[in-house]
Amino acid sequence: MKGFDKPNSPYIIKNFTKSGWGATIHYDFSLDKGEEVFLARFNPLADKVLMIKGEIAGCDGFDKVGCQLVALVKVIDSTEVFHKSSDFGRHFSMVYGNYVKEVSELGKIIGFEAIEI
């Protein structure tokens, strides 16, 4: 989860519904408190990407059924994230580390605007 050169992270496979069908993977993000993360999401037109730097602050929903797992991420300005994400949506992709520079450079090459918070 943290890279091909890192040890495997512990996870569990759970039912996706209370009735027992489907499967989902759960990981306890509280094990990674303080680790740097990078979140990103394209807007609906795919001409802009919102990039957010943060750090893992905890986990919620680990013991719940379904798609309720939440990585709690501490950001510099949560109000700015709230307002800017209204043009992008609320579900972000997250990776460990900081990829602002790389995604910004990719935007210059293939033609999308990279917005950093």
C-alpha cells in the first residue's frame, strides 16, 4: 500500500452489506497517524485537478459494515478545501507521500490545470 519496496500492510476483507453479500477491504488508517498523504480529484470536465496535501490523523468506520471506511486527514485549511472541492466533488484518491510537483508537471504536458491547496 505504501510502495512496492515497503512491507505489506495489514487489512481485512468484510461483508459489504449487513445481509452478508459483497466484499470490501478495510485498513486501519490510525496505524499511520502523522504520515504525509496526497489527495487529488479531477473536476467533471477533466480540465482541472484539485491537489491537497495532508497527514493521516486517524480512521473512522473500520468496524462498520459497508463502504464507510474513512481516512481522517489533517489539512492546512479545511475551509478552503471545503469551498474549492465543491467544484470537484468530495471523494478523493489518496496516496502516501507528496506528488504536487509531479502532477503539476503532468498537467503542463497534457493540458490540465493543477490547483494546489
